[in-house]
Amino acid sequence: MLPLGELDKQPMLIGLVSIAIISHSLHENREKTLLNKHKPWIETSYHGVITENMDTVMLDPPLVALDKDAPVPYAGEICAFKIHGQEAPFEAEVLNRTSGVGVLRARGPIDCEQQKEYTFIIQAYDCGASPTGANWKKSHKAVVHIQVDDVNEFSPVFREPLYRATVTEGKIYDSILQVEAWDQDCSPQYSQICNYEIVTQDTPFAIDRNGNIRNTERLSYDKQQHYKIMVTAYDCGQKRAMESVPVHIDVKPVCKPGWQGWNKRMDYEPGTGSKQLFPKMHLETCDGPLSSVRAMVELQTSHIGKGCDRETYSEKSLQKLCGAASGSTDLLPAPSVSTNWTASLLTDSGRDSDLIFRFDGRQAANIPEWVVPQNLTDQFTIATWMKHGPSPGLRAEKETLLCNSDKTEMNRHHYSLYVHNCRLVFLLRRDFIQLDSFRPAEFHWRLEQICDKEWHYYVINVEFPSVTLFVDGVTYEPYLVTDDWPIHPSEIDVQLTVGACWQGGEVTTPRFTQYFRGSLSGLTIRPGKIATQKVISCLQACKEGLDISSLESLGKGIKFHFNPAQSVLVMEADDLESINTAMTKVSYINSRQFPTPGLRKLHITTTVQCFGEDTCISIPDIKAMVMVLPPSEPRITIAGVERLVWPAAQLRAPFGVALFKDIHIISTVTKTDATLTRRPGVLELMHNLDYCDVLVIGEELNPEWESLEIHHSSLLGKHLDATNSTSGISIYGVDSMVHYEQAIRQVRYHNWKPGGLSERRFRLSCSELNGRYTSNEFNLEVRDLHSSEAVEHVNHMAIQSQYMRPVHHPLVVHTVNSDHISGTPPAATVVIVMCIAALVVIVVLGIYRIHTTHQDGSKEDEEGRKDPEMDWDDSNLNITVNPMEVSMCITGKDWQIETLEEDEDEEDDELADLSSAESEDNTDTVAHTNMHTPSQKQDSHADIDLCIHTYTYIHKTLAFNALSHLQKPEFIA
């Protein structure tokens, strides 16, 4: 070959060389092409299986490519497998180029739940004719079908979160309901549910492989009305559901007409107003045709007090509260010292403080002569509560409630009220002097209420010759009136009795007869006036009853009616929907602030009328109850000053002293906080009182020189009355605690002889609801000032009042020359007379001032202002005494007594100065003088001491009048 440098010099040679090179290359290519003669060969189709979440595909047949050019290098070797289809998540890899063995792998995770099968095209490629891969050849296209094998990775899941079904009692069901679960796995083996199972033990149900639930025994509505069972599922790979499903099965009774959806007991909390009794109640008629429905709801409260929850105030308080005329006589009051005729009678103490007397045919009471109304005219009223049942025996005897008969000799009945064979009879025999002809004498009423063993309120209004009976506010005229002759006048005393009739004559031994069997309460007689319908309705009105809430929502398709006591409600409707709506509105209400706790029975009767028939569907009666919960009981507290010391002048004053000037009455209840803290709290409660008693502790008052009084003006404008005796004062009537406070503050004590009074004690107590709630017993001690001073002198101590500021009146005695001490007895006598005259003038002026201020302050006491006897000018409490009044006591020049005007800076020592001034004897006085002869000192000292003590008494009287102006309740000398 030539060097390259020489080629440029020989162009001819270059052309020849180029042609030779090209010829050589074409020759080599032709030889290689002749070496790679054949295409690779593979199967026409492949079937593969891959397990999800794995990457290797198991092919059948295996992936192998053959080339007939083997063993020629490159031409007989397999370099690649190519998959056609971008969506196929697989790739092929040549494991051995010589043998042509390959493998099929997944490019990523394979999820059977997303795609179960894959189909794509694959081709094999040889390595060509040279290392560069030139002139490679590819096989024909083969179809690859791959199936994804499932893994049991999912648990069964139920299609519903809860299954419900209703069955009728007494039936066996092949299938009550079917539950269904499913599985997200893709294969039939793991996605199918092969089994269901009831997890709950001991249930009368079974389930099959398809999820059908059936009952294994007859179900009873009375035994169990609701079942709750738990069911689970298994797939065919025996994988269990992660969560079981609840199945609720309700058992309904065999369709029986009646009310459904009501509770047997409803709780009522006091003070909550009206509460619905049956908010979800509805009537089931089993699709029977009906033309009308009538329902009667009855509230049964015969066991509560006098037939229902009424106010339990005393009879007098109730009559005043209802506006009844005054002057009634209570024949069955509470037993006490002054009303002891009811002490032997049987009382029912378990009726929420209702005063109920029970007569069993052996008890009766004689009414004292001073209690019996003596002025019965042609107009009067007899009223009582009575509970009575059928009389025993075929021919029942008369049972006397009230009888006025001869006390001795004869056995005439002047007037009486009795029951005979379930008839109420009122007997009224007029005196012969009034009329000597036949007149109406017996009035008969035949009523079911007389023997129904329930409480009823009876009022007999007499307007002779007309007599009217009211029972629970309803008027009844007598069905029979018999006439009789008037009674001949006689001098025989009469006896009024309750519970039987007194037989004083025609028998060997006077005794009771015609005993009453039943219960009575509030038996009263009011002469001269008759009760009005309004008062009668008020006295017998219940505080509890039935009610209808939202009357406007009832619509026009409902008719309803209450009885007067609102214990019975009758409703009528033409369709089922109207009666159901009306029944949900029926409510219970109790307007008492402190209702009687306990059960109230409810009774519902229903009548259904069908078209053309009287009664086509029988509806069972319903018996339910209302439980009235106990109210928060109030605690009534009386607070005030417990010890008073008064000067004798105040106790002797015409109006005495106010005992309870600073008294306060409050009522509190303990409430539990409804929040999370649950801590109790005390709340002040406003309610009424019905009586307050001021009792004398120890010996009763001596009416000759003691009195306990309350002025009538203190009760004006209030619903209060008062009774007075030597044992105390009783203020009664239903009124607010504020009015009771105002009245009690006007109770005054008067003692004309306070000198013999060491102490007098009183006890105050108040009541709500006739003693159901009582206050604490507030004790008050009253002392005379002089007796208190004596105690202080004995103990050598003076106690300063904590409720008042002392007022000082210092009395300064100056010592002078002894030459001026001498005086004559006549002059001393004149001085003493002048001192006494000055004392009398001052006392008269003081009494006149007290009397004037008491009249001016009577109205102010009603407003809680100052005591009348203490109404002094409060512009300045300084008391200035004219020195001349004192100097008149001295006849010589050596003695001079001066009074200084009160200095406010020295007020702390005033009472002690007064006390010490009174206790000084002659020796103490002489200590301030010069020495003289014994006779001179004795005469002079006697005169001067008498004058000083007289002046001291005057000065102390003025001081105490000034002190009383402060209106403080306790005075301690």
C-alpha cells in the first residue's frame, strides 16, 4: 500500500482504492445476509397465571423462542421479546440468548379486584447478523392470555348497617328477613359468602347459608316485645366479617283492638305546670270500620286528702280565702286546750295535714255550750266534707252527722243532719211560738254520692221554708219534704253533738245513739247567712286535674267535656286520627305550690261504634298512674332579738311595748344544681303562711294587770284575723309572710304592775298548710329595767346595749365652802314640794306627748315605721336641764348642783353615771363636802339626798324617753 501522503499526488490511485473498498464491503454484507436466513419461532398462543401482588407470570407453554440459524452467532440467538399494547402491565425478559428462554414479569403490582385477565401480543427478536444487531429478524405474533389469581385479602361486609323486622306473636316463620353480605375479593372462592352465623347466644332464631333468619319457637308479645341479635358472615375462604350486623326484631301482638304506645307510669315534678300524659298514644282498631269513637279519661284521687289535692289550710282560713262571710262556727276544730271536745275522736293524720275525723260507730262529741250558735234564724248554712259507704244491715239505722236534741227529760230533736239508707236527711223543727201549724220539717235527698265511699262537699242552705243542698258545687232539690208540728216551748236545755245524737230523756241512762260510720272534715254552721255558689265552688275546688294542651290543634272533628272538678274528661270523634291527636294532648296539672306526693290513678274507657252497629270493636280499659314527686320542702325561719329590757314606765304605758319589732320571717329550700357540679344551693322561697301563734311560756297572763294585744287596725287590708286569750295570741288566715311580719310586729305587751315582773317569756311559731310545714320556735324574754338594774348592781357590772347608742346626762356635784351647808327643815320641805311638782308636770307632759305621738304613728306602724311611744323629736337627742330646777333643792350658799348639756364626746359613760348616781349613799355624798357637826350633816344630807334622787328620777325618765326614740329592741341598763 502507498503512504497516505503520496495519495494526494496520485488522484488516480485514490479512485481505484475507493472502488476497491466499496466492493469489499458489499461482498461482506451479502455474506452476512446469507448467514441470518430464518426468523425466530415461538408458540402461537400462551396461557399464563399470575398471583395478585406478585410479579412473575407462570406461562403454559413456557416462553421459549427458537431460530434455525443456530448455532450461527447472532443470527441463531434471541435478543428480545417485545409486547405490543401499552396498557399491558407486563414485560418480557430473555434469560438465555442461546436457548431462547424468556420470562414474563409484571411491571408493577397486579390487583385482581381491578382486572382479572389480560390479553396481549408478543414477538421474539433474534440478534441479527452482527454484534450491532443489524438485519435482525422477528417472529410471528403470538397471543398471550394471562389470568390473575386472587388472594383472600378482604373480609365480608354487610350491605345494611342495621336490619329490622316485625313479627306477629304465635307464628313460625320460614324467613323473617334476609341479611346479605358481600366481599371485595375478585375470585368466586373469596368473593362469595359461604356461611352466616348468629353470634348472640340463647335466642329463638336461626339463620341459613343464604342469610334467611327464622324463629325456632313461637314468640310471645307479653314475654318479650323486642329482640336484638348480632349476625356475622364468612366467605368461602372462611374469612369472617370484621363487624357483625345488628338485627332488631319487634314482636307485635296478634292484632287486638286497643290503645298502644302508652306508659303505665308518668312522673310529675311540682311546679312544672301542665304535663302530657300520653304523647305517643294511638288506638289500634285492626282496620275495622268505625263511625265514631268515645274515650273517657278519669283521674282517680280518692286516696288523696279529701278526694283530691286541695289546699290543706284550716277551715276558717279557707273560708276567708274564698271570701265567705264571717261568723261561722267550726264544730270539728283541731284538738287543743280550748277545743278539747274533739280530742277523743279518731283522726286520720296521714292525709297531708288535712284534719279528717273518722267515725267507726263508737265515737261522738258533745259541743260545749259556749261554742253552739244560739242565733239560728230562718237563714243559716251547714257545710261539711263527708266520705260514707253503704250502711250495714238490711234495715240500716240512722247515722247522725249533727244533732241538736234535749239535754235531759225528753228526747226531742230540734235539728239534725243524718244518713239513712243512702239518703241524706235534714231535720228542722221550729218552735211552737213561731207558728202553730204544719210546717216543712224533714228534707230528703237520694244521691249516689252519699254511699260511694268517696269524698264530697255538702252544703245545706236554709232559707226557711226552702232548703237547698249543694254536693260538690252542684245544686240538688229535695225529692221528699215532710211536714210536722212545731215543738212546744220548754225550759229544757239542748245539747249539740257530732257523730251521734244525744238521748237525754226516755232512757235510764243518758247516752249517745244513732252513731255515724264514715269520715267528716270541716263541719261548720254559719247563722244568719247562706253560702253563695261562688264560695262553695271555691271551697271544694281541686288544685289538680286533667287538662288539654293546645286546644287550637284539636280541630273541629273532636268534642270534649270536663266534669266540674276536672277529674273526668270525655272526648268524642268521628275518625281515628282525631281521637289519636286528642289523646296525645291530655295532660295532668297541679297548681299547688307544695302538692301532696304520691300516686294518682288513671282510668281510660273507650267505646267504638261501627256503621249500623252499636258496638263493633271492644277496646280494653287502660289503668295507668301519675306519680307526683315530693316537692322541695321549705324551711321557715323566724329571727330577731331574743331579749328585751324595758323601763317600767314603758310597760305601764297605755299602749305597752312592741315585742317583735325587729322580727323577720324567711323561707328557704335546698335545691341541687342541675349542672355537672351537682352541688346543693339554698334558695329563698316566697309562699303564704296560715297562722302564727304567740304563746305565753310559764304562767298565763293575769288579766288584772297584764295583757297581750294586737290592734284591729294592724289587720286591715290583710286576709288575717286574730284571737286573744291569757295564754297568747293566734293570728290566722292565708296571707304572705310580709303581711304576717307586719302584723306580728304590732303585738304589744302591757303590764300595769311591772314591779313584780322578774321576767316574762313568749314563744312565736308559724305554720304553712295547717301545720304541714312549721317554723322554728322563736323564744323571747322580756324584763323590767329595774329588775335588770338590780341584777347588774349585784354583779357590779353594767352591760352596754349593742343595738343602741347611749345618751349621757352627767350630773356634776360641786363641793363648796362648808359654811353654806346649814339649812332649815321648813325650807327643805318647800324645796321637796317644788321638786315633786316639777316631776308631776314633766310626767304629765310626757304622757301627753306619748299619747299624741301614738295617734299620729298608728298609720306609720302599718308601714313599718317608728313605735308610737317612741316618736320623739329626733332632731337632737341632747337634753338640757335648767340649773334652777336643781338649785331650788338647795337652801344654802355652800351647795350648788349644776347640770351640763349633753356632750356627744362623753356618751360612753352615761348609763353607768346614772346608775352610780342612784346607788350613792349619804356617806358618798359627805365625801365631797367639808367637815361639819354631825347634826348639821345629817339634816342637810337627808334633804339634799331626797332632792337629788327626785331630780335623778326626772332626769332618767327623760333619758329613757329619748332612748326609746331610737326604736331599738333591747335595753340593758
